[in-house]
Amino acid sequence: MEKQIRKILEVIESNGYKAYLVGGYVRDYLLGRKTYDVDICTNALPVDIKKMFNASKCSYGSVNFMLGKYNVDITTFREEYNYQNRKPEKFVYIDNLEKDLLRRDFTVNALCMDKNGHVIDLLGGIDDLNDNKIKMIGNTQVKGKEDPLRILRAIRFSTVLNFDLDDELLNFIKN
């Protein structure tokens, strides 16, 4: 992990919050792929994150800023409810990493890493990474209908990473 990225996690933690790299950055790091999109999840609220990093851009509970070549998104742990037009009508900030991860799309995108480089895998993402498999988190039917863009994301990840689609996900896409 780059020093700049570790520093972001350290700043959040020094302010009394939890912070983890999450998603594509961790997946790509484990696969030895370069990426410049950095997603961080935390129990800090957006107002606090904005103060810590003197950032002004915030939407849908995520604070976004550039740090050198990195596009950084820091998002507060949350649960989402009642999807309409690919977006939840409601979300609630929470203080629970696992519940936050359950709202995400694929197991390989729910891997986390702490500031010391320790990988946190609460949903079987490492197994799917090792098996070269894209698998939906939770109920494939529900997740796919909540946000149909997840179908295209699954196909893109499968193609770009040369991974197979999980049988349940493949059948959902075919139907």
C-alpha cells in the first residue's frame, strides 16, 4: 500500500474512527494490478471526513478528493433501503463494517484492508478471488433487480479480470 493511502487511514483513525480500504483497490492490490481509485469505508460521518481532509465534494454519504494520482472516495458505513431507479430511497449511517459490506455488489469487491496491510474478508472474497469467480453478495435476484447495472459490472469484471461468473449470477443474467 502506498504511503499516501496509509496516511489517509491513519488520519481517520487518529481522530478516533475506524477506517479500511475496501473494494476494487484491495482486489486489484491482491491481484497485482495497478489502480488509482481508492475507496475507504469508515464509521466517521461525512461532516467529520470533510473537516479532516479539507474536502468540499460530498454526495450520497461519500466524500471525494484527489490525492496526487489517486481518486479517493471515503464513505460512511451504511445500510440501504428501498431501491428505486438504481438508488436506495433511504440509507442510514451505521457503525458496523459487516453490515456495510453486505450492501455491496460482489464478494471480490467486499475485501477490506487495514492500515497495516491486513486483509479482512468477511464474505468469502478471497476464496472467490482464488477461484477466479465473480459472485454476488446475498440474494442474486434481489441485488440484480435493485440495480440492473450490476449485471454489466459483473460482465465487465469477468471480462477484464478473466474470471468466471458464479452459476447463480450467470443464470440470473441469462434470464
